[in-house]
Amino acid sequence: MNQITTDTSLVATVLRQGGVIGLPTETVYGLAARVDKASAISRVYAIKGRPLDHPLIVHVYDAQQCGEWGMLSAAARTLADAFWPGPLTILVNRTNRISDQITGGRNTVALRVPVHVLAQEVLRELGIPVVAPSANRFGRVSPTTAQHVLLDLADEVDLILDGGACLIGLESTIIDCTTDEPQVLRLGALTTAEITRVTGIDIAPPSGPSRTAGMLENHYAPRCRVELFETNEQALEALSWLVQKKQSGRIIDYGSDLATYAHSLYDDLRQCDIDNVSVALCVLPPPSGVGLAIRDRLFKAASK
Ligand code: AMP
Ligand code: MG
């Protein structure tokens, strides 16, 4: 069966009937199911092998529709007005239409309006939001192409919508708007500095108990070992050591081209596994802009 399609109407129909779909967004591909279909959401958890207390991000067509699912505070509204549609997930208190199954029993719900044209088309046609965690097994590398989803989850999803390579390639920035001062729970392409510059809202670092999978120490990991370096020279030196020990290594380094680094990282890590590379030697990008989010993913991928 050909599981990859570009037909958004077909995808909306399969979702409406309770199916599970590989859905492209500008961040990474999601594993989508209707918010109101408990059996489909159970399948999402099962396919990912995701613990049931790790809540799912709800993807909504527009900010207006969000009001039915979450109670947007003044800060949440300001962020939504400024950055939706886009790679920002906002954590707010949920309405009673959101089930415990989605939030892991929490009173909060994570909402996002994606900007990807095909995701928008599906959500508009479906008329109801979808949950869409990243379409990978729990703890592994997120998919950034339809092929990645096919390779990982082939027989387990009903259909994969091919929206090309994800423009950004890293998961969304998550901001918790339920605390007195909004907190960043996961770094992403949208930086806290940019949020403050545009909205005047200060974003605090996370405090209190871990609330997201993005706050776990080990995540986003390929099968191969990941080692981190500050400079390309250090990575080259390590590579020559590996070669002497008859091991294979591959350097991942995009210098200060942060957009390309973000866009390519997950594909590069996956390719290391496909090519049976023993060690991915990653050079850390500068710690500014999206470089901060890339470093966060690299530290987690390298953590054992
Ligand atoms: P992913 O599965 O890669 O899309 O990641 C979704 C992220 O959103 C995970 O880190 C979740 O823990 C986080 N998340 C979703 N809903 C909530 C919620 N209600 N409270 C806290 N974190 C959430
Ligand atoms: Mg994920």
C-alpha cells in the first residue's frame, strides 16, 4: 500500500474517521489524531511507546478555535497574536473539552497553531484540532521528512502526508503561560529574546517540577554515540583517533549557519544510523538565536 500522499482531503477524511496520520508541520512531522477520538489517541501513545503521563500538543487551525480548548490568559493572547501561526506552543489552563488522556491528568493544555500550508489545510477541512506529538518513537530523533516517518513507523500509521522537508527542523518553543511570569519549557527556533523584543513580555527559565519531555536529560537520541565539540579542529582530532581505532565517525558542523544546522541536524543523525556510523561528532553552534535550541538538542542527544 502506498502510504504517502499529498491529498489533504483524503488525510482529513482518514482523521475524521479516527485514523492516525503522519502530518507535516514547519517544525517536525507530527503523529496526528483527532482530539476527541480516545481510541486514535491511544494508538498515538502506543505507536510512540510514549509514557501515558507525557502530554500531547494540540494543534489548532487558528487562535480563535483555541478558546474552546484552552483558557488563554492575557500573556497567552499577546504571544498568540504575535507569533501564531508559527513554531510556538503555549501552555494554558484547559477547558473541560480536553481529556485527561491528552494532558496526562494535568489541568493544563499545550496549544499550537502551525503555519505549514498543508497542516493548515487539513485542520481547516477537519474543523477540529488534532494531537500531534513528534512522529518518532519516544526518546528518539524527530522526523523532518515524510520518508523519515515511513522508515520509522511504516505499518503503524494509516497515511503520511508529504509536505516536503520541514522548514525549521526542530520542535516548537514551549512557553508556560500558567505561571506568574511565563516560563520557557523547551527552546526552539523562536527565541525568548525575540519574544521579549516583540511583545515586551519577559520569559523566565523553567522552575518547579519537570513538565515536558523536552525537559528530560536524554532525548532526541540516534542509535550511534553522539560526542560534542566546541571547534571543528577538536572534532577532526577525535575523528582521526576513531580512524586509528578502526571505528567510523562523521562530523556534523554547519559553522554559524544556524538555520541550515537546525534544518539538517535530525536528517544527519538519522543518516549516521543508516550508514552504521559509530560516532556522530557534532560541533556545537554559537549559543545565540536558534543556536541555543540546537545546543539543547545536541546535549540531550549526547546524554546517556
Ligand atoms: P512532542 O511529543 O515532541 O511534540 O513534544 C511535546 C512536548 O509538549 C512534550 O515535551 C510534552 O511534555 C509537552 N507538553 C504537552 N502538553 C503539556 C502539558 N499539558 N503540560 C506540560 N507539557 C506539555
Ligand atoms: Mg518529541
